[in-house]
Amino acid sequence: MRVLGIESSCDETAAAVVEDGYKLLSNVVASSMDLHAAYGGVVPEIAARSHIESITPVIEQALEQAQCTWDDIDAIAVTYGAGLGGSLLIGVLAARTLAITKQKPLYAINHVEGHVYANFLTETTLPNLVLPGKQPEFPILALIVSGGHSQLALFRDHFDYTLLGQTQDDAIGEAFDKVAKIIGLPYPGGPSVEKKALEGNAFKYQFPKAKMAGKYDFSFSGLKTAVLRTAQAEIGEDFTFPSKDIPERLSEAQRADIAASFVRIANETVVDKALLAFEEFSPKSVVIAGGVAASPPLRKQLADQLPIAVEYTDRKLCTDNGAMIATLGCFTAMHGQPQADPYTLDIAPNLSM
Ligand code: KG4
Ligand code: ZN
């Protein structure tokens, strides 16, 4: 069973071919990230336009890299939500058109569930990818941390999971991106804040950890505001001082200490809840998923504190990609889940888990 996966929910146009839900044959990602950097965040219109330009070459390249023709492809899987409307539309329309013209079954994939399935890839023909030695075993505790989502879910089996908790406001990646903007570091904030944090004192500032009514729920907006207030206070200004004028007044040391103190609390927040859920549900495996799962300190912190061994997927498969969509597409097909109608499949920008 070979599935072509197509992903276009945000600023990455991506396609990949996966065999039987474990073997990655190709993985092509074209990002419009550089075009958004000047604005400090993804601009939906720019993202949609670059998906239009990239989608066909990216799909063709994914087939070529996998050394496949259309005859070798058994099904097409595409992200239909959640994401930016204009961005999702390009991937879904491409997938629908190809499903009709190449006469392939079509599967509609939830982007966030897809992130979790990146962890099922254990073999690849591609160079420079380090994958886990074996697939995770059910029940699986999944910590999903991305630019749009922060969630803890318990997967009892394929297509049988419970959402234990989620963010009530900003996602953790969104908090990284906003903090980067406040202290004057480049977009995307995850990698840049983390790099700066290496130079700073993580205990310089005591940022708050949100207390939530739901045991496994998160909140990051208070943390982000605490960073803003601290930055304003450090330069001797009050809360009315515009955030856009803060970066030029901060020293490199202040920037690094704020970054380090923020990263410590943000990572602790999600690791604490993952450990709590581990104790309550005793899963056989723990996986992390989503762009922030590429973070080396987060990976280390979680692995160090869990009582079981964890194997992470390659960092390149944490941020948005087609491989995760193709992998979940394989399982969807192999488990006889319903196909999507290529004539009517609609996007679902607000799709939840
Ligand atoms: O999963 P993803 O590619 O897109 C969404 O589905 O949201 O996640 C993007 C997020 C961004 O907020 C980015 O700042 C964050 O992942 N990110 C990281 C790292 N690389 C990307 N956060 C922390 N450390 C990283 N190395
Ligand atoms: Zn994502």
C-alpha cells in the first residue's frame, strides 16, 4: 500500500510517499517561511499564493524521489483541516483533481492527528533522517505541541483516542513566536528563542505557570504577557510602552535571560502535564508531535523525566510535512476507514481533534 500525502495547511507546501504506514520513500517540503519573516508571522495571502506556485512541482518531485509512477500509488491522502482556509484549499483541490483524473481513492486527514503519525515511520530510503527503531505501542500518550496546537491525547488504538486536555488560549509555538517578536528575534520564534536561550540564565526571571481548571489543559497567554511586562520593566517603561519599540532598547544579555527563563517555563509546563498523564494512564509509549517537538531541550527534558525509554522521530518530521499525512493515510486505508468524495471534499479550517 503506497500513499501519496499532500499537506498545505500553513506555510509549507509538502508531499511525500509512504509505504504500508512505516516506510518513507520520499519527503518534499517547499516553505514560504522566508517570505513571511519580514512580517514576523505567516501572512495568509502570501502563503496561499506560494502554495499555488509550488503544489504541482512538489507533488511531481515527491513521486520522482520515491521512484514511483502513478501506477505505483494506491491512494491519495490530504490535509483538509485545521489550518488557513486559502492554504488548505490549494492542497485539497490538487488532491481532489488528482484522485479523479488518476482514479485513486482519496482520504481526508486531520492535520493534528497527522503530526502524531510521523512517529510511526521506522524505515526510509532517504539519507540524513534518523527514525525510531520500532513503532510506538498502544496505548500511546501523545504530546502535541505546534504553532497552532497544544494538546495531550491518549490513543488506545488507531482511530480510538481521547483528548485529555488542550490549550485554552495560545498554542505553545505561538507563544514562542510572540516572545520572539517582543524581544526582537527572527520568525519563526521556536528555533530563534531557543538558540538565544542557550546564552541566558533560565532562572533570572520567575515567569508564571498557569493554573488550569482542567488537569491536562494548558494556557500560554499569561506567560507571553509576563514576558512583555518584564521586557517593559527591564527598559524602565510601564505597560503602555509599545511592544514594537522594545527590541532596540534591550541588551543582548537581557534578551538571552528573558528567552532562557521563558523556554524553561514553557517546556516545564508541557512536560509536567505529560508526566502527570503518564502516571494516571500508564501508556506503553509516549510520543511528541508538532513543530515545537523539534526542540532539543524539550525532547531531552521529557526523555530524562519519563520512567520509560522514548524514541523520537527525526526533527525534520516534527514541523509540517507530507510524510505524516501519507502515514496516517496508509493506516486510514489499511483499516478500511471511509474514503472522501473527490467531487465534494471541503476544507475544515477549524477542525478539532
Ligand atoms: O507543526 P508546525 O510546523 O506548524 C503548525 O502546525 O503549527 O509548528 C510550527 C511551530 C512554530 O511556532 C515554530 O516556532 C515552532 O513550531 N518550532 C519550534 C522549533 N522549530 C519550530 N519550537 C521550538 N523549537 C524548535 N526547534
Ligand atoms: Zn503542524
